[in-house]
Amino acid sequence: MRIHLAIPSAVVVFTAAVGVTYFASPAPGAHASSLGTGASTTPTTIPVSHNRSQVASGKTLFIANCSTCHGTNAQGSAYAPNLVGLGAATIDFWVGTGRMPLPFPTAQAPEKKPLFSASQRHAIVSYVTSLGKGGPGIPNVQLKGANVATGEQLFSLNCAGCHTIAGVGDALSAGYYAPSLYPATSTQVAEAMRTGPGNMPRFGPQDITPQQLNDVVAYVHRYIQHPVDRGGLGLGHVGPVAEGFVAFLVGIGSLLLLSYWIGEPAEKRESHGAGA
Amino acid sequence: MITQKIDERVNWLDDRLGVQKWARKSLNKIFPDHWSFMIGEIALYSFAILILTGIFLTFFYSPSTAQVIYHGPYKPLDGQKMSAAYESSVALSFTVRAGLLMRQMHHWAADVFIGAIVVHMCRIFFTGAFRRPRELNWMIGVMMLFLSIANGFLGYSLPDDLVSGTGIRIAFSIVLSIPVVGSYLAFFLFDGNYPGTQIIPRFFILHVLLLPAAIAALIGAHLAIMWHQKHTQFRGNGATERNVVGSVLWPTYAFKTLGFFFLTTAVLALLAGFFQINPIWQYGPYVPYHVSYAVQPDWYMGWLDGALRIMPAWEITAFHHMVPNVFFPAVLFPGLTFMLFYFWPFIEDHFTKESVTDHNLLDLPRDNPVRTAIGWGVLTFYFLLFAASATDVIANTFSISLNLVLWSFRFMVVIVPPIAGWIAYRVAKEMQTWQDAGSRKRATIIVRSADGAYLTEEAEPRPGDRAHLLPPAEVPEESLAPAVAAHVGGAGPETVSPGQVGVTGAALGGAGRPASGGGVKRAKRDHRPSGLGGMLDSLRPRRPRD
């Protein structure tokens, strides 16, 4: 009697599946963003204070943790570049994302848990920038009033080529890679754009205006890091390879099991029927 | 009375067309019960779902590259210029009721459809079901595989998002790479240089009309030929070259297959509801000078993408002209692939000369180790190419150099398939010798005689013993319903093993039916465990042994 049960239960499962998934979909426009003119009366960078005690504690930290490679006066060595005049954004980015200090040299410094607290990081930034002027400052990101549509266009043009359009990152050649954008803070995304760490190109104010910078960061923050997955599980946002595995393992796999369930019922029926 | 009226009408029709005889014969058609015969139905029902959901999508999709401005709930696209095709696809996903569910169901159905074709083809290949008289149906199947892959690519391209646009760009380059005619052909297809404005409407009409019609026609031919030639079957259970053992179409098989249609639909609906596929709004509109990294085609095109990726940068010249490098992995290689698949029955027959007789009984993979080895090697080769389409994903996931991954695949596609084939050959050879491993054998009693000699005696068979099956013997003709006996082409006697129960007219729905209503011919079978173990176990031979 398996067949008699199979069809109604299949119909029920199908109907339930359609119903549940339809009503489970989030309402359109769940992620709204206000379109507005971000009047840039606010300063575009965050100023770095150079008070004496902060510089001094920054120097102590630098000597202890950075000078082995970068030299005691941040002048660089055979192993590491000169840091004088690189600007606050560069130092803040590399230290803030945990890429520095680097325990051992690799093709690309990996992101990890930052070694320093925020105040320690500010001290190091303060010390290194006190050694020489120049370089981009830490961007003052203003997400309010940013235009995510402009951000999407700029992201598609400038960032998707390495970080992928979904921002999950991917491998580049010879051990280099474009990292995932998911763990980056808004300030770190802006710093990376302004300074071009590693293989990444540098986008100065002539390429990307402060307002456009805010637009891209807003898009990354609101839509890359929190994608609108109204279709269900995002499958890592790596595209058709993951989808193909799901199609085979979940789709074909379950259908094969179901075909086994529904196929060859006769011998069981027969064993029941033998007594009847 | 109404029934009387209906009877009159039916009789009227029957007098003129003889439908009753035909219907009776058709309804009594025997279908094998083995679960692996349902794989083709996964493909068939996925195709039905593709048609149904596809019709829904055409109500809302606009096949045009005309530039429009999007205004809708997805803010990152709000105010952006894009093609009407992309705009309507996004609107379909956000504002049309159940639109996204239908779109995702369509896409998952496509992935499962082609996947089921491949798995079905594997079953046909490894069991030798393509041999005489079924060479034509194999060739039709290969044609359907080709058309399905092509149609999948066309459908994938229609939303005109950033990722699929890159795919069309690659397709244009592939057409360009064909020697002599490439540039003419590409400009003919795209109505000028890339991207043009014609490609989306042209892909649309190919995708929704020409290729589905061709596939539907081939499905018709496929099923008609199968109907005419009848099913193949595994050995054992009284099956011979001249009969078909299984369930009758009506009512047993019809309800079974209808239930399976609902189950397939349910699985596709669940996939569409819980697993996001191709979220085009996250990809943005296609702009020819924008590109996203990590772009792959859908899985069924993956082997082509992988071949393109691992092709070394050789510059090959012929007749003093350089043949574009892309031509070899993207045109020549798939061409040879489909030619090999298409003509495989004749290639095999060239060596085995098996086509002197019909083959309605299936081989098990172990029965023909050479074929199994070739098939397994070929499968491994194409799986490696598929994996090579994800070189970047592999490198990124496992934090290894992309170059290392690429070079590994270049060597692996050459080295691994022969090794895999050889292993398959050895396993097949081994399995020929331990068919009954894991099951209880009929016990043998060793007796010591008075003068010290040892003799063996076979014990009485116990329930669950595997090796007590006896070869099939004749069953008297009169014990079978005439309609059923006619099914075997009129010549072959029905067979069941002695000591086993041959059942006629019993089982589901058959109890109250007259004997002429077609019986379920069935021989009792040794017990098999259920679950996954049983599924694998059911691949074991059920060949009577002596």
C-alpha cells in the first residue's frame, strides 16, 4: 500500500514547500537606503594627535614589535619597506586588520586577530606619522546619505575584478589573493581603497571623490557584508560550483533515494500478501 | 444510464479504430521495477517542470537589450541604467508574486535535468543497455544531452547580468576562434560586433522555442522507441532475453510514476525555496567593460570552462596561419567528446562484435570490466575538468597557490583517468569472484568417514541463504494470463525458479481484476536489506547460479 501513501504525501510535501517558501520570503525593500546629498562639510580625514606621551608610548610599541624588520626609525630594511611618509591610513589599516606585525614572511600578509588595542594602535600611528609628513590620512567615513547605487556601479567597475562581485574574495596568481570583504570595518575598507595595500590599486581623491568613497563603503557595508539573500541559503556566494554540488547532492541524491523508496515495492507487498 | 452511454460511445470508437485492443495492450505494458529505471524519469519530469515554470517566466521577462532605468525595491540598482532583460529579471525576482520561487525552480530544474540525464546515461553505459537493438535511442539521448547543455547556457545568459554577460563574451570569442569561418559566424550570430543588440532576443527565441521543441520531439522519439523495443532488465527473477519482468502500466506503474512526478516536483520546489541560485540582483547589470572575478558557468558547462582554463598557452600553426588557442579546448574538444559519445555503441561493437544478437538483459558493470574501466576513466576525466573550472575557488578555499592548482590539474587530467580506469578494471575483476561476499552462504558440512577421509555435504538451505538459487525452469503456459504471455514478443516462455512463487494477477489493484486484466509477473526474490545498504546491494546481480 506504499503507492497509495506516496502520492498524497508527495502532494502535501509539495504544496507545503511552495507555501512555506513563498511566505517565508522577506518583503521587498527590506533593505532601504535613503538617497540624499552628502554635503561634505565634515572633514574627509580623521586628524591624528601627536601629543608627547602618545608618541612616546607608540615608539615603545614600535621598537618592541615592528623595528626588527622596519628598523628603529621606521626607515625600512632588506625585509620590509620604509614607513616614513606613508600616512596614517596605511599604518592604521595594516595594524588594525592584524596583518602587522607579521610573524613570518609569506606571499601575502594574512588577516588575523589584531595584536594591539585601539589606543595602542593610535599610539603607533601617532609615532610613525610624527617621523615624516605625507600620505593619505584615515578617511572619515560618513555612511549617512551615501548613494548605494553609485557605490554598486563603482564596486562593479573597480573592485569586482579581484574581490568578486559578491565580495567574497578569491585567489590571485602565485599565492596572492584578494581577501573577503566580510570582516573589514567601514574605515578599513576606505583605508584600503585610499592606500592600496599589497597588490591592490590605490584610489586617490582624483579617482574616487570623498563622496564616492562613502558610496562604495556604504554599498560594501550594507549589501556586500549583508547580502539580500531572499532566495534562501546563499551557498557561500561563490556561484555555480556550489550550486552544482547542491544540485547533485541534494537534488539528484534525494531523488535517487526517493526512486529507491518508490521503486521495487513488489516483494514487500508480496510478503504481506502471502499471509492475506 | 451514463455508464451505458459511455460504453456505447467507446464501442462506436472501438468498432472504427480498434482502440480497445490497443488500449488494453498498452495498459498491460510491463515496466521493470528496479529503482535505477526511474533515473530517466527524473529528467523527464524535470523537463516538465522546466516547461511549466518557463511559461510562467515568459509572462514577465522582456527579451530586449533596450536601455531602461530601474526603479524598484532593491536600492543598489535604483536609478541605474540597464537592459530591459535585466530589469525585468530583477523585477521578476522582487516584485512579481512567487516570481523568485519560479525563477529558482526553473534554474534548479535545469541543473537537476541535465544531472539526471548524465546519471541516466551512466546507467545505460555501465549496464550495456545501449547495445543492439538500442543504438538509435542512445544516439537520440546524446543529442538531447547536447541540446540540453546548449539550452541551459542560453537560459543562463538571458538575465543579462554581469556574470552571464561574461559568459556570452566568452561564447563570442569561442565562435571567433573557429578557423576561416569564425569571424563571419560570430558576426552572423551576434548581428555585428560584440555585444550588439540582437543577441538577447535571438537567445530568447532559441531558448524558449526552437531548442525546447527539438528536445520535446526527441523525447517523443526516445519514448516511442523505448515503447516499441521494451525495457532492458537485470538478470535474475525469471528475466530472459525474450520477456519483460515487472509491473503493468495500469494501475501499478502509472501510479508509481505519477507519484514520482510529484516527488520530483517537491524536491525541486524545496530546492528553490531553501537554496538560493543565481542571485542576479547581487551581480548588477552587464556592462561590457565591467568584469567580476571567479565567474563560472553552470555545472554542466564546467568541463568546458575547465578545459579552457588548463589549456597551455600553445601557439599552434596550420597552413602558415595560427589557429587560435581557444579553438582546441572550446570547439575541437567538445566536438570530439560528443562524437565519441554519439558513436560509442558502434565503437564498442567494432571490438566486441556483440551486435549479432539483441541484448535485452543488462550487464552489470563487473561483467564487462573493460567497458567499466573506460567509462570510469572518461567520467574521471570530465570530473577533473569540471573541478578545473573552480581552480580559483579551490586555491582560495585551501589557501594554496592558484598556479599550483592549475599545474596540478594539467598533470592530473592526463595521469589520473588511466589510473582510475585501471582501478575500476581491477575492482570489476575482483567483484566477479566475490559476488556473494557479506551474505550467508549455504552451509557445507564436513563429515569424517570411518577410515579418516573427509567428505563434504551440502546442508539444507536456510532462509536468507544467497547461493541456493536454482536456474530458471519452464512454467506451464496456462498458468499465465494470455495478455501477459503476449508481451514477450509472442515467443518466449515466462520463467520462474522452481520452488519459488510465481504470482499472477495478485498484488496491488490486481486482486479483484479478471485474469485477462494483466497480471504482475513476479518471482519471489531473496531478501534484501532496505536503506542505503540495500540500495547498493540492489546493484548486485540476481542471476541464478548453479
